Amino acid sequence: MRVTTQSADDRNAVMSRKTAWLLTMLGFTAFGLLSFEYRYLDDLARGHQHTFAMRMLEEMTGAYVGLLLFPLVVWVVRRTRIHRNNWMRMLPLNLLTLVAFSACDTALMSLSRSLLSPLVGLGQYNYGIMLYRYPMEFAKHVPLFAITLGAIYVVDSYREARNRQVAAADLEARLAEAQLQNLRLQLQPHFLFNALNTISSMMHEDVNRADAMLAQLSDLLRQTLRAVNAQEVTLDEELTMLRKYLVVMEGRFGDDLNIDFAVDPDLSQALVPQLILQPLVENSIRYARDPETLKLTVQIRASRDGGNLLLQVRDRGPGIPDLEKGGWFKGIGLSNTEQRLNGLYGSNHRMILENTGGLTVTIQLPLRIEPAIA
């Protein structure tokens, strides 16, 4: 059952909008109080007494009428935004918005003060001759509108830049995921070809054994396809798939193939890249056969090293000539494994190849445990 919940980004976006409007309201309130302080102290400086209530009414109605109109102004400004290629058309629209805003603000201030003044015991309010009030308030609205316009442009530019950054990061992540998926899928045909080639060669020697190997291969492929979209699986799942592959190989090599597992049981739910061990073991089986005894011995280790997971595949073959000099060619298995590790973990991993009486491949990954399902 899939449970869909509101994402953290959606919740943060809602909180951001609420916070923005709360800050806007506080800003208009602060502007009104500062305007009141200026006007009231100016009255006291001129010896005009008992103007506290009237100045408070005038300045706060002015501030909250501006707050009432502000969303509409923002809406219009964003739809008539001035760009380099449209300024001749949008500049007049912005000027028209300024004139309309100033006229509406002045008319609403007059109306609100006329309605509220008698209610708070200040008597009839006289705003003077409106013919002069409109151009008077317009002179004050011009710098306020310019500041508002600039603030909207700055906020929108920041938001657009941030959205572009998030979109670019999301695209990069999707491309990386697609590359990883492609690399993982490359392993399956490579592995399938080798496994079928093994079964084909066995078909001429022992039909029943080849048939059993084919059944094991089918079982392995079914399990692989069930996790087709997973880049990581638990170590337990990875080892299960590896053991199925080894059953196929044992059908070919019989008792000549000796596999030694040493896995910390506490790491069964540790996350590892899917099919990370199979190409390493396949390389050992392919190149590490003892030329004298014809025996194949492969050791597979999984252990904890502090906050890291260590995966190790070791054989007793000839190793890699000129490994220390770097003059050797990486096959599909090793190069693919290296690219997948780089894509999944970046610099938070290591893959070390050593000639130690055979070849030892050690992979160090960040230890992450899949949470248990309740």
C-alpha cells in the first residue's frame, strides 16, 4: 500500500507564503506606527495638543488601506513586469497602475476615516478638498510605489534563480540516475551471455546438469527483474543473488570451485549496489584458476569498519600483471563497477585492487542500514 503525504518542500512553501504575508502585515503596521510617531511629535513640536487619537486613526488607516491594496498591486506588477524587450509597452501600464493605486488608496483612506472617526468618538472627519488631496497623495505614492516595484523584482528574481538552481540540480540527479540505471543494465547482458555460454558448453557433456543450471539461471533472472528499479539492495539480497549465480557456476566446475563466505550477520540489512559482487566473483572465476590443480578458490568477505562497510573478493590466481604500474586494461565488470560506485557515492567510497597471492578487490562504502518495516 502506498501512502501519499505532503512533501517537506510543499510544507515549507506554504510556511514561506504565510511567513511572507505575516512579515508584510508587520511591515505595514510598523510603517503606520512610524508615520504616526512622526506626525504626532511634529504636532507636539508645534504646540498642537490632543492630536494623539486623530493621528493614530489617520496613519493606521493609511497603512492598512495600503496593505489591503498591496496584493492587487503585486498581482498587476508581476503581470506587467518590465523587460528589455517589452519596456515600451509595459512602462505605460506600470504608470497607469501607479495612478490607479494612488487614486484608490486616497479614496479608501477618505472613506475609512469618515466611517471610523465617529465610531471612536472623534466626530465627523474632514479630509479637505479631494481635488487637491489626490495629487498631494500621489506625490507620496510615487516613491512608495517605486520601492515596492523594486522589492517585488528583487524577490521574484531571487525566487526564479533559486527555482532554476533546484531544477538544474533535479535534472542533474535524474541524469545521474539514468546513467546508473544504464550501467546496471549493462551488467545483465554481460552476465547473461557468460552464463549461457557456460550452460551451452555443459550441454555437450551433461544434459541433465545443463538443464539444472538453466533452471537456476531462470530463478536468478526472475529475482534480478523483481528489483529492476533498485540501484541498492540489502546485502542479504545481494548475497542471495550471488549464491544463485554460483550454483550455475558450480554446475560447470563441480568440486573444482570452492567459495568461502565470511559475512558479519549484523550487516544483512546493509545497503549495497545491486550486482556489485557478481562481476568481481565472475572475474575471479574466469581468471584465477590454478593452472596446476585446476582449482578455483574465491573468498567473499563483508565486515564493518567504523562507519563503513567493507566488501572483499579475493582469489588465489595470478593477480593482475603490472597492477602497481597501472599498465593494465579494465574489463567491463571492473570498469562498470567503478563507474557505478562513483555515481552512487562520489568520493565517499574506495575500490582497492591488490595482488596478494592472488587478486584482492576491496570496496569500502558508507554503512547504511535499511530500516526495518514495522
